[in-house]
Amino acid sequence: MQVSNNTISPNVYNNLNNTLNKIATGNSVNQSSDNASSLAIANNLLAQANGFSQAIENTNSGIALTQIAQSATNSQSEILDTVKEKLSQASTDTTSQDGRGALLKDIKGLINQFDQIASSTNFSGNTLLQNSPNDPNKSQSLQFQAGIENSSLIEATGVQSNSLGLGLDALKNQDPATFSADDARNFLDDVDNALNGLNDIRSELGSTQNQLESSTKNLMSQRNTTLEARSVYDTDYAKESATFSKQNILAQIGAFSAAQSNNIDQQSVTRLLS
């Protein structure tokens, strides 16, 4: 026989659950009923911080891309320096025709290596120094999303860092049988022009990298500032842990009191009926 049903106030358990939720999520505001306006502000700040984080990943990827391209063009520059040395050797009359032919063979091999670098240099599927591995035309321009606004873009123009784009096609196709000292001297000018064109490409890549690095620093500053502003809504773990301990004790006391009260009521009824 049950005479009474002593229950614990639901507020005790609600407060306990709310406190536990704050500790678990790390947020002092987790639902609209806590504080609707504060929740909206906190969520907006978090969205901005996440946007800055993604933009930082974008710019870091862009920096890696430009570094790969610059490393490749550095290798190409070294190849052209060697080509120029061999052309200089071929341009003097003290070099025999057979010797000149052997030098031209080396030069063609170097230019093929130059083009191989252009066709194989890529980042995440994007060929960087020409349009594609099998297309020697100019590469596509690239855009890097460097912020949370639609207009926050850093652009890199397309390049054509191969023998076709830098005017070395004639040297690449030169007939060894007719390769003379005069031809070698004329090709020296072509290689100088190619070096100048390659230096322009390297300069453009360096400028893009500098913009990306500057943007990264600015984005990190904005993200940190945003996260600092949002930290106002972070859980005070010391305070909430103390609150949780208090609410837990109150719940245990309430449960014990209810159990004792119900037990006393049962005993009273038993005595009355005996």
C-alpha cells in the first residue's frame, strides 16, 4: 500500500544537467533558453573564426604551391645557365664541327629536361608551368580565397615556362649538320631573352607568395582576436565544477530524503493496519 509519493524537485536535476552540459561542451551558453542573444553572438563569432581558419589553410596551400613552382623555375634557370655555357663554347671557331655537334646534342638534352620540368611540375592536380602535362600553352591563372569575403582573392597569372613560351623552340629543333658558330652566337641572345622571361615568371611567383604570407599573418591575427572575443562565452570550469558538485550533493540529499520519507509513511500505515 502506497500512501504518499515524495518526489525530488525537477529543478535540481535540470540545474545538474545544465551544469554538466556546460562542462561537456565548454560553452557557457548552449541553447536559446540559456540566453538567446548571447547564443547568437557566440555562434556568429565561432563561424567567423572557422572561416578565418579555412582561409589560413587556403593561403598556406597557396604558399606551398608557389614554393613548388619557384623551386622548379630555379632548376630551369640552372639549366639555361648551362645551355649558355655550351653555346658560348660552340660559338668559337676553335671548336670543331664534330665538337659543335656534340655540344648541340647536350643542349637539346638540356632543353628536353627544361620542358620535362615544365610538364611535370604540379600541385594538387594543377600543372603550374604550362597548361597541362601534354599542352605546352600558358597555364591557367589561379585564384586563392584569402579571407571570408567574396572579394578576398589573391590571383596568380598563368605562365608558360617551357621552350615554346620562352623562345627556345628554334634552338631545340636546330639541325646539327648546319649548326655553325654564327648560329651558336645568335642563340646566345635567345637564351638571354629566355633567362629574362624566366626571371619575370620567378618574380611574379615571389610576389604572389609575399601576398599570401602577408594575408596569412593578417588572417591569424583576425582569427585570434575573434576567438578571444568568443572566449567570453567559454565555460568557467572551476565555477561550473563547483556548481556541479553542489547540485550533485543536493540531488543525492533529495533522493535520500524522499526515500526515507516514503519508508516512514509505509511503516506508519503498517502499524495502523496491524
